[in-house]
Amino acid sequence: MQPCNPNAKLETKCLHAGYTPKNGGPGTVPIVQSTTYRFDSTEKVAELFDMPTEPMYSRFANPTCDAVEQKIAALEGGVGAMLTSSGQAASLLSVLNLCSAGDSIVSVSTIYGGTVNLFGVTLKRFGIECIWVDPLADEETISQAIKPNTKLIFGETIANPALTVFDIEKFAKIAHAHQIPLIVDNTFATPILCRPIEFGADIVIHSTTKYMDGHALQCGGVIVDGGTFDWEKSGKFPDFTEPDESYHGVVYTREFGKMAYIIKARMQLMRDFGCYPAAHSAFLLNLGLETLPVRMKQYCENAMAVAKMLKQSDKIASVTYPNLPDDPYHEMAKKYLPNGTCGVISISIKGGREAAVRFMDALQLASIEVHVADIRTCVLHPASATHRQLTEEQLKAAGIDGGLIRISVGLENIEDILADLQQALERV
């Protein structure tokens, strides 16, 4: 059997990229449940430490994970990928691969609440400053936020839960004018709806816990290297262009070329932090990836029907869904997400927090979960849960009020979903 054609469509890559069965071999990605790998000579082990092209220890590489990494890299159009144990781990390592104490990053303010805390509190303790910008700010204002020690710009394709759409091309232009890369969290869109590298992003991350897995089975994350950023030309990243004394003096740009970023992340950070997923987790993730195109299409269809119904209710103050024609981000969505904007909707119930709680507690089919992008419909009150640690000012910047509810529309029959929402509204 031949390897998957790199020019194949996404649906085909979801099934065939990353793993090619050998003659008489298993037809699906096998679970390699082993921490260690045996070699015939010490010379072979030495070669792998010079050129880590094969697994040598499962703290940072595993054949099952490797197949899934190759598949995700193919889906995003990147040169390589590295799985992590969670989406938060992917966010953390993607930044630490570029920054040291004394550096700064620029991030839009509408990102996921957990990442706000990671960037604004935890990274601060590491001596890394996060400078927040409004995603709608003009290029000059954003450029003014960039300091000489700024190493990257960060944003989300579709913000969680504000559902703002990130202007990738605008921020890529600004980042590259300052010789720094753009990192985009593409969790909600997935590569089925948007491929940020094609719009100028250099690095893409995901919480694979969400749509990629799709079944609420395991936590995970991934970092994808677009291979597009010129680390040598930038001159701001000596860790890439000068010898790494912690790794026998390797120069990542010289030895690994376009894969310098992802190899450095694996051989420095994953080596030291060890936040790598188990083979079985990667196996389950691969099952989710195989049906991702089919599921994303249905998520979008179901969510659009829900958004239209909720727009008609006199108990709803607002419905935020970029696919709606009157949504402020509709034109941006048409540009970056022409095939849909995922299955997540944000609504604001009239009556604030108390009304929102009554509505959620009345739901029968949809469940209250600290989760999103599940195969089953679920809801969450962000101000009480995922964004609880944010200040009122931060909540406002993230587009969250007390009546805001995040609805993750699942794949149940749409009539059943609508009926459940309607009966809950009647009890508000």
C-alpha cells in the first residue's frame, strides 16, 4: 500500500495520512504499549540522539503517537507536529519554546479563560510578560504593544466562549513585520473549517480533547509547526541558531531546517517536562480524527438551526454565532470559515446569572459539563466555571456577562435538541 498522497483531500487524509500498513500488517494504527525500544548497537542509539527520527523513549516519542502527529501535521499543512497531554500543555510549550525569563508575548484578550490565567498569572511567575490587545484594534495600536523583547503573537481562530473570529492575516502581517511568529489556537475550527497556516500563521495548536477527539474520552493537545518562519533571518531567536549545550551543541536550524521549531520543542521541552500522551490516548484520538469531516459538517448544521431558533425567543438577550448574517464577525467568518463556524453558540439570557442557572437546570437532554465540542449537546455557564478566575474587567474583555451560556450543540437529532432547549426556555 502506498503512503497517503500529500495532495489528497482532507477527508482522505483523516483516514489515511500518518500511517501506511505494511504487507500483512494491521489495517489500523496499532497501539504500541511500550515505554522502551531495543536496539542492536550503541551506535544506533547515538545516531538517534543526533537525528531523532525514530522513537527511543516514550516520554517524548511513541510509534502510535507519531502516526497521529503525522496525520495532524498533514491536515494542518505543517511540516511536523508534537502531541501533548492536554491543550493547556500545548499552549504552554508552544510559548516556552520561544520565550525565556525577561521576554514578553502579545495575545488578544478574547482567548479561552484557562489560557488567560496561564499567560497572565503563571507565565508572569516565570518572568514572561503577557501584553493584551483588543482583537479589533488597528495595526498601529497592536504594533505599539510589541516590545523589543516580544517573541510572539497569540490568538484563537474562534474564541472560547466569545466566538469572536481572529483576523489571522492582519495579525500575521504585524507579527512578521516585527520578525516574530504568529501562534494560532485552532481548537474550535479544526483544520476541517480553517487552516491558519494558509493565512500566515506559523504555529498552530489544538486542544485535541475537543472536536478532534469528539467523544469526551481523553485529554490531549498538539502543536503543529508550519515550517514557515525564518528563525535565522529574524535574529531574535538564538536558541534556534546557536549551539544548544543541553543537547550536545546541536544547532536546530542547521540540522533540522524547516522543522527546527518542532524538533526543539520535543528534544528540549518534552524531554524535560514529559507531558506526552499515552499510546492508547493517541489511538483513541485517531478514531476521532477519522470521522472529523463528517462530524464537523453536522455540528455546523445543527448549531445553525439552534441559533436561528434562539434568535426568535423573547427570553434571549443575544445570540452569538458567526454564521448568523447579523453577527458582527459574519464577514470575517465568511473569509476564514466559509464552510461553517463549529457547533458552539453563546447566548445571553435575559435576567442575568439567576435566569441562566434556571435555564440550564431545566435542560433534560443537554447536560451541564465542564467540557465543550462533545458529540453530545452540553452547556456551561462560563462566569461560574471556566472563566471563574477572571476579574470583572477580564470577563468584560473576553465578552462574558453573568447571563452568558455556552451551548455546545451535539449530534443528536436536531428536533430533539430544539425541543429540549424550548422546554427549558419556558421555565425561565
